[in-house]
Amino acid sequence: MKNRRRVSAALVALLLGGAGLAITAPAAQAAEATFKVKCVPPAGGGSPVEGETTAKVTAPATAKVGDEVDVSWETVKPASNNTDLMDIPQDSVQPTGWITVGGGGGELKVVGEKKNPPIPKKAPMQMSTMKGKLKLTKAGRISLTPGKYDVAVSFPFGTFVTKCAPVGEVKGGAVIDVSGGSSGGTTGGTTTGGTTTGGSTTGGSTTGGSTASGGSGGGGGQTDFPGKAVEVSFDCGAVVPGGIKTPVTINAKKNGGSYDLTVKTAKGAMAAPMALPAGALKPSMDVKLGGADSGTVKVSGPANAEPIPDKAPVSLSDMTGTYKPGKSGKVTLSPDQLTIDVTMAPGSTPINVPCKATSSGVSLELDTTAQPGGSGSSTSTTGSTTSGGLAETGAQDDGGIKALALVAGTVILLGGAVFTFTPWRRLRGTR
């Protein structure tokens, strides 16, 4: 009997202790907020659009000063559906959000895993729950309100980030009642939902080569003049989201009083996301003259002689041309506008894609002697786009972007960069 009483007492103590733990542990509570957002697509993707989203923010209902609490943001209703152009692959969508912390606490960054089921055309967008930790350093009632967020979607040919921000005031969200003494402000903690890898648009950076001189030569008996590789950023407008960034090298070989130029871009830096026919890609470029001479020299390369299989390395051919100096002295040569003629079927009209160099540098410097009838020839840097049997998308905000028979994912690659002939404003959702 005595032993039985001891067991019963121990059991009661254990139950009470468990109950006590359950009572003192902060209970999680969730609150939803529905608000309008304005979403800005990747560079070149068209004009911003607006939609409505519902976010569920979960956090403890009560906590004490000094606690580090878990906070999550679940997207209950996305601002848009997927379009009818392209299925989104599994585990390719990664969201990142910023929650406004009341009481002067600033913002808490929350990140979701790159985890999602395949999203068919026209199906609702699905994003993982974003998570983070918040360190509480001030007593009082702390509000947690969802705010801006980014959605990064990765495809075999690049990662594209859409940035969304609230339109007007956001009402709703979770509230934490924080007990204890004051020790300053409310501070945000760490992110636990994953990392934001691949959050930039391929080729979108505008950093590049400096304006310092590259390789130099021209005097004496030297005939070969190798240039240095300079990073060049190209803006191809709405046709290529994010533009192109690739190393470019200009080499020269003296031929009498002139110079035979060879321009090289990065080779095989990326795999083709689809099969490309022979003759699909024909590049040309303007080489800008500086220093003692001025103008541009046109160089061009042949189209690819063989078909390029799906996922095979892709390279643009070397481009060649002749520079006949018009002035004597030190002349610099820099990569300028790149143009790619794209022919997806024999006999079809090529698609002319002009790409303006927004950041470049001097690849080569030559010590020249003026030749009769020499000098670089002025070349237009605006370029034009021919229809070539393309379908008009009917957009008014981007000057009529043309889709290559509306085939999503039809791409050509320059080194590590991607040309995408998909109207990306249609990929970011319904209005």
C-alpha cells in the first residue's frame, strides 16, 4: 500500500509537472492579413502589375524579454497564378519576405526553402513557408505585419526574381505580448527558412571592365597584338531579361598598314536548354575606337555550322574584321554594341537582336600610323528588330515585344548569359 501511494504520488507529480510545462510554454497563434501588392518583374520583363495576396503570420502569443521566438509567414493566397506558357519545375521557387516589427523593431527577414511541387500552366503559384527568429528585448505588445517579398524562380537557363511590395497600409498580422523589464529596443534575429541562392537575374550586373588600357602595341616589328579580356554588360531591352554579361577579348594582327581584328567571347560557359538548329546564331559587334582615332569597326562571325543538342555547351563564333587607321597615335579598342541574328528555321527571316554595351572597357591599345582612306566607320547603335514571322504580343508598355512563335524557353546563349524569347511579363501572373 505504501509503495502504491508513492507511485501514485510520483505519477501525480509528473502529470502536474507536464501540465505546468504545457501552461508555461508559449502557445503559437496565427493571424492572416490580406493586402494588395505591386510586383516588379525582372529587368526587361515589362511593366509592374498589381494583385492581392493573403499572408498568415504565426508567432507565440506570449513571451518574455530575452526570448528568441520562431516567426513564420505562410502564403495562403498568392497574388497570381502561373501563366499558360510554361510549367514551373519542382523545387525551383524560393520566397523571401520582410515582416515589419512594431515598436520600432525594424524588419525581420524570413526565407523559405526552395521547395515546391511542379506548378502547371494556369495553376496557382505555390511557395514554401518563410521562417525566421526574432530576439525580444523590450516588454510590451509587439505587432508582426507582413510587408514586401521577393519570389525567385530558377529555370535551366537562369534565375529570375520578381519583387513585390504592399500598396497602401497593411492591416493584420500576429501580435506577441512580451512580459518582463525593458532592455532597449526590439531587435530582429536570424533567418532559418533557407538561403537566398540564385536571387539575381542572369547577366544583370552592370559592373565590368574599367577604362584602363588593355594590351598594347603597334610599333617596331611586332605583328600580333593580344588584347586583355574585359567584362562587358549588354542591355538587350525587353527581349532579354537581365541583359548579358560576358568577358570579351579583342586581338589584332598587323597586315600592311591595317589590322585584322578577332573578337572572342566566353566559350561553352553554359549548356543549351533546348536543341538549336545549324545556322541559328550569327553574331556581330561594333568595336569602338578611342584615343587618337574615333568611330567604330564592324566585326562579324559565321553562324554555328552544326546543330547544338539540348544541354550541350554553347559558344558564339569568333568575330573578325579589319581596322584601317585614319589617325596616327595611341588608339584604344573597346567592345561596343553586340548584335545576334537568330534564324530558327532555314529560309526564315532572321531575328535581329541588338544589345547595347552599358559597361565596357579597353581591351587593346595600338600605336597606329594613319593610312589613306582609313579610320573607323560610324555605325548605328540603336539597331532594329525584324518580324521574321513572329507573333505580336500586343503589349503597349514595351513597344510590342515579339515572342518567337510564343514558344516559351526558346533561348540562345552567349557564354554565361541567356537570350530568352519569352514575353516575361506573361510569366509573372495574371492581372
